[in-house]
Amino acid sequence: MSKDSYIFTELPGKKNGPELFLFHGTGGNENQMLGLALDLLPGVAAISPRGDVSEYGAARFFRRTGEGVYDMADLAARTAKMANFVKAHVADAKPSSVIGIGFSNGANILASLLFAEPDLFDAAILMHPLIPFEPEVKGSLAGKRILITAGRRDPICPPELTTRLDSYLRANGASVTLEWHEGGHEMRQNELVAARDFLAPYKLEKAGQEVRT
């Protein structure tokens, strides 16, 4: 396991409190999700890696051969690498809980981590995920809290695939909340509100915070 297998940005937070792992969308970077994390859960410790696959200069977390057509062997290899990265940081920080937040391609690698390593995260927010394959959970998702947000007119992530993912996660024991908006492949206010409500149990008290350096 290596903490440095990805370029990443780290936000210091309360020692032994919750830790967020942030996964950007295609073309983003390790800084794209930081503002969102600070808005949703002020003061939290966070790790935000940069995807190490380049698609015509745009950073991603795994390869694809077309829109919605994934290189499944590469996805498996990149998922294993990311799992080791997360484990290394968790072993070092010893957080009270581990939470993942991913948007678009970041949501897809986060979903793949949930399938491959169900015990890695206590909760996850999948914002506009696209899982066009039949996943296999290697373990149990029982008790895992998952929020999915999606657009009913998303040209990249068809609503029927979002609904299928929701059903699949529920069938495997996860506690899933599904939040829709009427737009496309963009974040809207209601899904940010849903994310903030979802993270409320992990909110840090301002008094007595201990900042990790």
C-alpha cells in the first residue's frame, strides 16, 4: 500500500474524526472537489487524488473506448490501485469513519471500489454515476449508506441505468437514497442539499476541534 501512488491534495481536519475521499470528474483534478467538501462538511479531513489516466489530456480514473464503454480490465486494475491508496491513508489517519464522494467518472471509480471492497467505506455519495455493466459485489453492502444523485435528462448517464444501480445496491443490502433533479449532467442545488443532509451525522462540532498537521 502506498500513500503516494497518486498525486493528491489533502485537507487537514479533526484528528481521528471522519475522513473524506474525493473523486473528480473527467477533466478535473485533485482540487476540483475541495470546495464541495468544505461546503458539505466544514473542518473535515479529506484526501483528493488526481486520476492517472489521460484521455486527450483530460484526467480520468480508468480507461474507456467510447462514451459508456469501459475497458473492464483497466477498471479492475485501477480499482485495486485506488483501494490500496485509500487503505494506506486510512491506516495512517485512523479516522472514525471513511466517506467517499465522487462526481461522474469519480462516482464510477467510487462505485467500483464499493463493489470490489465493500468494507472500505462507511458511506458514499455517487453524483451522476454511470455503471453500464452488471457489477459483482465481493462481500456485503449491508449497512452501507449510499446517496445517488442524478439528472432525469442526463445525456451521459441514462436515468434507467441510475435506477438499475439503485435497485442493485438495495438488493445487496445497502441503505440507498436517490435524489433526482430535472436537468442533465450537472450538479444542482437540491442534490447539494441532499448531500449535506446525508452527511449530517458526520458533522464536526466547532468547539474542541483538533486539527491534524
